[in-house]
Amino acid sequence: MRVGVFDSGAGGLTVAKSLIERPIFEEIIYYGDTARVPYGTKDSNTIIRYALEAIEFFNNFNIDCLITACNTVSAYALPTMREKAKYPIYGVIEPGILALESKITNRDAKILIIGTRATINSKRYKVELESLGYRDITSIQTGMLVPIVEEGILEGKVLEEMFNYYFKDINTPDAIILGCTHFPLISGSLSKYFNNRPILIHSGDAIVEFLHTQGYQNIDTSSDIKIYASDNVAGLRDIAKKWI
């Protein structure tokens, strides 16, 4: 079994890490569109066009399914991608919603969603949660956290100041949806900021659980990963060595 993992850049490596830690596929083909990152500031038509071009890339491999690790792509391009692909394509939003629902049954719980501008503006998480009866939902664009993570700043004063900028007026939530695949890397610092009270919903862990519901099972061998990029593949591979 071979899976493709697509992201606008390096963030999807956190999803790949979950797939490696709880192996389902013998081989992971990871593609980061590093030449055009970030997607979170792009308009919907551009995001869809980039996503369709990614399908052309993965058509060079005999993959059994494709995971769009990018929340922004999952928010805007998934239906169009599925129309064009000959294999199943899974996003990260639906698994994230299901993971939250399994952990937070109280519909009055305080839910915080953080993500890029495009992901938050899509309202995909908010609409889905409201349809399930959740009533106290706050969505915040936290795109400046992405370059901070990519700089390797995963704790300390700079990150705390950025948390203060975004969250100073936010009451401690019961759960936080990490609506960008960069954010699991700062989950420890984020949890500490909120006194370790919120449950954090991680796209990588959520997609593994979701794949199990789709009939995919863990394997007895480890997963190999191959890293590709539209620009500076060596740089992306260096990041993978640190993050995975």
C-alpha cells in the first residue's frame, strides 16, 4: 500500500509523522509545494488550481489514496480534486471534526479553532461544528504562527508574545482545533499557555483514526517515506529530519 501526502509546504510532515508512528502504508510519497507556499493567503480559485496540479504530480506514482494534509486545500479544493482523481482523496477537516466530537460531547463546550486566513474564512470547521450542535465556537486567524514554527521557534518568549497577541481576550477553551498542520509542533507551548486545560485536536492523529474507519489497518512493518518538493527539496528533507 502506498499513500500520497500533499501539503503546501512543510506542515504536512506532522501528518506524515503520525502515519509513520502508527503505520498503515508501506510507503509514503510526500509532496510539498514549497515554491508557492503559503496557500493560506491565496484566493480559492488559485488554491484549487494548485491542488489539481498536485494530482498531476501524484499520477506519476501508483498510490492507493491521497491525503491532503493542508487544511486550506481541504477547505476549498477537495470536491474538485475527487472529480479528477482515480483514487480516494481524504482531507483533514472531516477527521478533525470527528475527533473533536468523540472527545467533547458537551455541546456547550468552548471550542477554539485556529488556522490560516483562508481556512478560517472558509468557515468549514465552524459550519460543521454548528451542524452537530456545538454553540460556543471561536475562530481566529493565526497565520503568523506558521513562519514562527518554520523558524524553529517552538517555545519561549517570542511564541508567548504571539500567543498573547492572538489569545489575550480569549477565555480558556475546552478544546482547540489545530487547523494548520504546523501547529502540532507548538502544541506543548499552546497547551501550557492555557494551563494544560484544553484538549488539542491534531490533524495527523485524527486522520489515522479516520483511515481506520475507512477500512485501512495498521501494518506490521515500518513505513518508508520519500520527500518531493516543487522547490528546494533538500531544504524540505532537512526539515523532515528534524520534525519526523
